[in-house]
Amino acid sequence: MRTVTRIALGTTRSVRGRCSPAMAIARMNHTSSINPDEIAHFSRLSASWWDEQGEFGLLHKMNPVRMQFIRDKLLEISHEEDAENVHNGGILEGKDALDVGCGGGLLSESLARLGARTLGVDASLSNINIASLHASSDHWLNGLEYRHMPAEDLVKAGRQFDIVCSMEVIEHVDNPANFLRSLAHLVKQPGGHLFMSTIARTPLSYFLTIFMAERALRLVTPGTHTYSKFINPSELLEFFQEDLGWLSRSYHGTPSRTEAEIQGIAYLPWKGAWALLPKTTPGSMECNYMFWARKPLQDDGKHTT
């Protein structure tokens, strides 16, 4: 018997049993992943999306690091497969990209500027309106489109993309299992890419994101984060291996670098910037982290298509 943490709506507690992290995520299995209270919260803040000194200032500073992780991983895999024909400057050129939970469009605009045909979707109409208004002032963003809709509607429409991104979103949904399955469906087969960023459920993450950022420093509106919704890297990895079947193997909990990767990120106040942390850094994935996984190149009959 071993102690694991069950992810349950509104509470987090340790239980003894054979429940795996993947099963813990899967228990939250309602029809929709949208939380109306979360949508209302971010809709009220939507006018602040492009204020770099305001509510979303930390996300503005995080965005270059998120894009660095995306570009570096795409380049690494491309070099692995066809080193002679990789052009470092245009790794996103001509790719179909989806940004789920796009908010005001910070990541969507970055993807589009690097040449990806980008669709940003969000369950908040206010966010979509702000994102569309901001993009309309830049004629270089003609490959960018926004829609007010949940990811589940794109799944029903049969849409798929080379690159699917969902940054700082899964910790705000009601049903992480269904949400992850929807994202998986939206990734092209074979070999499409899924990128996420989220927050681990640890004492350090509680201290930094809720106690300090929300309550003490008021950098973020109190109530923005719910600790019980944070998801640990090991839970994501096991879900992708057991439920989705994307990962064929792991080495002491670490997946093959051609199948999935996790890397911690941290805000460095003395630099006023976020940074990707070396994997050897102690506690590097105890708070914010990036996640990448690739849809299997071959259908083994198990993974989500």
C-alpha cells in the first residue's frame, strides 16, 4: 500500500490505497470541463490582459519563456528526425497551431508572429473580444483567428492541429481528465505536439502562488488559484501513459525525451524575468512547470486519436 494524493473538486487529501495519479485525475469525469465561476473571474479581469504592469504582468514576463520552450522542443525533435532540412528561424512556419484558453492572446500572437496559422479559443467572450481587438491593430497577424468556444466543440467538429497549446489553464478547469482527453483529440496523428504549463501541488507552490502572490503582495487577484486543482508532474505523466497511451516507457519516472518532457520555470525577482530551470536544480518542478508530449507516431490501439 502506498500514499497518493487524490485530485478531487474542492479538496485535496492523502489516501491510502492503490489509486494511481492517472486514476486520480480520471475520477473527475463530468461532461464539461468549464467552470462558470472561473470564466466569470477572468471575464471581469479581461480589460487588463494587455497591461504589462497590471494583473497579468507576470504572464507577460512568462510568455517569452513559454515560447522558448516550445521552439526549443520543436527544433530538437525536428533535428532528431531530419537534421539536414531544419531551418531554425522558421520552425513554426506553416504549422496549424491551437491555443486553448487563449485569454487575451499573449501566446496566440507570439505563435502567429512566428508563422503558425493560429486559432485561439476561450470560454470567455470578454477575453476573445479583447484578444481580437488587440490583434486587429497589427497587420502582421493575418494568420491569427479567435473564436469564443470550448475545446470540446472543436473535438466535435473533428478539428486537429500540428501544435496544441494550453498555458496556465488546466488548473482552472473542473474536469482535468476530460480536458486532457479533448486536448489529445485535437493533436494531429501522427506526431503532433501538445504543450502545457501549469502548477504543481506542493507546499512551495501554495506559498508562492497563493500566500505570496495573492494574499501578501496582491500581484494577482485573491481567489485566482485553487490549490486543490494544481496537478503534479508525476500525475500528468502517468495519465498520459495509462489513460492516453502516449508514453511507451519511462526511466525511474522520467519519460523518453522523444515522447514527453517536463521542465520547471521560476520567476527570478533579481532579474525581473522568468527562466527555464536546469533539470538538476533541486526542487525545480515544485511550482510552475512546462509540459510537452508528442502523439505517438504509430497507432498501438491504445492511445487517444
